[in-house]
Amino acid sequence: MSGERMLETLLSDAKCKAETDMQMRFTAGTEPEFAAVAFALWKPPVKRWRNQHDEEWNFDRLIDRVLERPFGEGACGGCHVPYAVATILRVDQEYDVLSADRRSAARRYLAELSRLLSITINDENCWDRSWVNNESLNLYGSSAEFVGRL
């Protein structure tokens, strides 16, 4: 076996072991944004899996856990949450892993986040932590109207 082929085999085995470990350890208490990206990149076209507690998970349930995070919460000021949502939506385009209502909810989340960021950018073209605490903003209002205008 060539060195290149051996390395490819070792990497494939490591990926499989890491995937199995993540799948088995994942629970509702796990930071969902990190698990969501890993599962989105590893699982499709598989749409359902079980963890070590025999709980069934799928991408609808996973995206719901990610979308539960209020804007700005989570690791790195919440920056990983929209990345996870966008990653799952991108994978969904190819593998149809989300139901129509969860797909719509994920798109509404990103549209509302985009709207919020566009109106809270400061004079230095960046944001501080106050962007999620602006009392004048209705963070959970209907973003369906805004999505309809996109």
C-alpha cells in the first residue's frame, strides 16, 4: 500500500471513529451549534441517528435546538449559531434533510439576523455586544414580512 493510500485510509478511519463518537455522545445538553455543523458535514444522506441513550435525532430536531439560542448567545457571542444554520441549509439543498417548516424557520432566522445586523452596525462598520440588547428592536417579531421582501 502506498504512503498516500495508507494516509487516506487512516484519515477515513479517524473520521468514522470521530463521527461515531460524536453521534453517541450527543444529547440535548450538547452545544448544538458545533454538533450541527459536524452532523451536517458527516451524516447526509443519513437523516436519522441514535445516541448512546437510544434517543432518536434528525436534522429537524437538531435545527430546532440550534434555533432555540437567542441572538448573541452561545460560543463567541453567538457567531457559531448562524454558521450552523447556514451549513444545515446548504446541506439541505443537496440532501433534503429538513422538513419544509424547519427549512422556513431556519431561513427566517437568518433573514431576521441579517435585518438586525444591518440596522445595528456602528460608525466603524462593526458591531459590539449591544446589537442584541437594543430595546428598540423587536427581535422575535414577525420576520415573515421581511423574508417576503428579499
